[in-house]
Amino acid sequence: MRYADFGPHDIVLLLNGLGVSLTLFLTTSLVGVVLGALLAVVRYYRVLVARELVTFVTEMLKNSPVLVQLFLVFFGIPALFKIDVTPFEAAFFTLALNTAAFVYVIVVSAVESIDREQIEAGRVFGLTRWQVLRHVIAPQAVAFATGPLTALLVNQLQVTSLISVIGVVDLTKVGDILNMRTLKPFIVWTVVGVLYYLAAKIIALAGGFVERRLTAHSAWKGL
Amino acid sequence: MIRIENLKKAFGKVTVLDGIDLSIEPGEVVSILGSSGSGKSTLIRCINGLERIDAGRITVDDFDVSNPKELAEARKRSGTVFQLFNLYPHLSALRNVTLAPVEVLKRNAAEAEKEGRALLESVGLGDRADAYPAQLSGGQRQRVGICRALAMKPRYLLLDEVTSALDPEMTAEVLEILADLTGRGTTMIFVTHEVAFARSISDRIVFLDQGRLLVDLPCETFFAEDGGMANARVAQFLSKMRKD
């Protein structure tokens, strides 16, 4: 094939790439949010050793570059344990764990933002620690965390572009391929950027919608 | 009955309660007076198990509050109304009232709701049952707080300075409801600064001073010149409150 102009098939390529990016984003976000929230619950129950371990691991994940984590999982771990890891698997594990670490921090601070007095009220009326978590803390913590979580997820969508480096054919990788073929970087990267932007915008709008629903009870604060 | 024996509680090096002995019989209305920092609120928080006691023993109907297994039973028998209401902000007034009956007493939700509405109705909040705490005035919030406690059908009602955060008008509306409750034979332990009100509803007055129980007298005797007033600290406290 000669260096050539864009063809109709390129749209399919781009959409495929976008599909891969979104699939990775959605699955790793789901796993990350669930895992991060579970780790925060471990902290709430003050499980002794687990708490220190969770803090250590999340600190490592938060304070090192995602790209380095990706290289560690894709190149480092297979070399150490003599196992095969596909680019997609490496990307999935890295992003899921990285998201979980940030979700953990958000959920912990959301739980800590709930007034002690309400928790005491729940306890005094005989609710168990679990019932207090479920009926008093969780609904408010979720409302509190939705804003920061949305911001995190928008960011994690952009972070998925790093996985193109280890050979996953995501939207960025497709952009790379098209750029090599057409030698029209300005058009290619503008289109790719706009597609990321649109996806991010949808996440942000959805997050805002959920947040407004969850905080409906405090909408009349001035009364 | 609630029995407190040689109760001691300290926060760090500060001794807050220093050997309190006190018994409260079912049906009694006991007011606990004393200046700020005398340990009144801490006493309530020890009875409902929010503070771990350092020494002594508290039993509610023979259930030991310090024993984690018995605390749940003890808590089912007492209801607490808080100074700052401590309502659940994400739940409507009605849900605030029904949460514990449904979750703890395993009551049928529809029944609990019906009773909750009736309780709110009885304190003049029938039309505000679906409002959230943020939509209610302070006095209304505290009335919801009282309903929340009553919904558990407690034998003992612990009231921790329930009007301290309210202006005089709202204070009046809350006190009116409490006066109504005393008429119905609810046992109440009433930590308060409202001396005149305490005098009008109490069977007994307990006076705390620097973590010690200084005076424990029938209401009339407490306010008599040769009764509680004979104690210098009590006389000083009462004269100060009158000036306010």
C-alpha cells in the first residue's frame, strides 16, 4: 500500500480503537471501583495487618508513574515468574489496580467526611457497625465521592492511551498507525483527540447527573 | 431501672466523672443540673455506651453497658435525644424515625411507617414527614429527634441538653412536647440548663459539680432554702442561672 489519503475504512479502524479503549476503561474502572471500595471497607472495620498492607500498596500505586507500573507488569513480572502476559492482560491488571488505589483514597475520605454524631446516633439506636455503614455512611459517602470519582475516571480514560506503548491496538495506537500511513499528523491527532474528548464528556455528564440525584436531599440548604 | 455505681471516667488526665452513684426507677423524671464541664453530658454518654467507662458499673434493667454482648440489650431499652439533633441528613424525617425500628427491632416497614407518621403527627409535624432535615427548622429537627427516640419505645429517655442549640421560641415548642411526655409516664433523664423547666417537670434533681454528684434530692427539696439551696455550690449555680 502506498502512502495514501484517508479512506472510509479508517472510520472503522478508529471506532475499533475507540472500542478497545472504552472496553479497557469500563472494565478496569468497574474492577477498580469495586476493589477500591472493598479496601476502604477493610479500613473501616479496622482489620489490623490488612490495613497497613492496603495503605502500603495503594501508596506505591499512587506515587509511581502508570507507565512504569505497566512496564513492570508487562516485562518485569513475566521475566521473574517465567509466564506469558499478553499486552491486554498487562494493561487490564495495571489500570484496574491503579484505579483501585485512587478509588480507595477517595472512598476513605468520603467515609471520614460523615459526621461522627450521625454514626453515634445510629449506634445508640442499636444499629450494628454494618447497618450504620449500609444505611448511614454509604449513601452519603457515595454522594460525596461521586464528584472526585468522576474526575478520576475522566483522567483514567486518558491514561488508557499509555497502553498503546506495549502494543495494545487502542484508539491512540490506531492514530499512530493512520499517522504512519497518511503522514497527516495534524488531522489524525485532532480526530483522535476529539474522540477522547467526547468520551470523557459523556463520563463527566453521567457523573454530574448521578451526583445531582444523590445530593437532592441537601438541595434546600438555605431554607 | 438504671443503676450507676462508682462510675469513673477520664479523658486523658482530665477526670470528668469521679465516683458517681445514682439509681433511676422506672417512671421517674430526673433532671441533671450543673455548670458546663461538670460531666452531665458525659454521664449520659456513659449510660448509652458511647463512652467507655474507666471504673464502676452501669446497668440498664440489669444489662451491663460495659459488656459488649449486653450493650445491645441495654441500648434497646434507652433512647437518646442529642443536643445537636444528629439526624441522618440523607433520610426524610419519617425515615429518620423508622430506620432503627425496621433495622433493629425488625418491624414491618409499613407498620413502622404508620407509627412513625403518627408520632410525627403528635409533635405537630404530620405534614413534614417527607421533608429532609435540611428543610426543617432547628425546633422541627429536634422534634424529629424526639420521635426517632420514641419510635424505639424506650423505657428510658435520655435527653442531652436537647434545647441548648435552639432559640427561645424553638426551645418552648420542644419543652412543650417533653412536658407532654412526662404526663404519660415516660422515664426521663434530662440533662439541661433550663432550670425553671426542670423544676416544673422533675421528680428529682441531681446536681453535678466537677465530676462529683453533689446533691440528689426530690425536686421540691432541691429548690428549698434548707434543702439543696443550703449547699453553697447549688445556691451559687442557681443564682447565676437566674441572672441569665
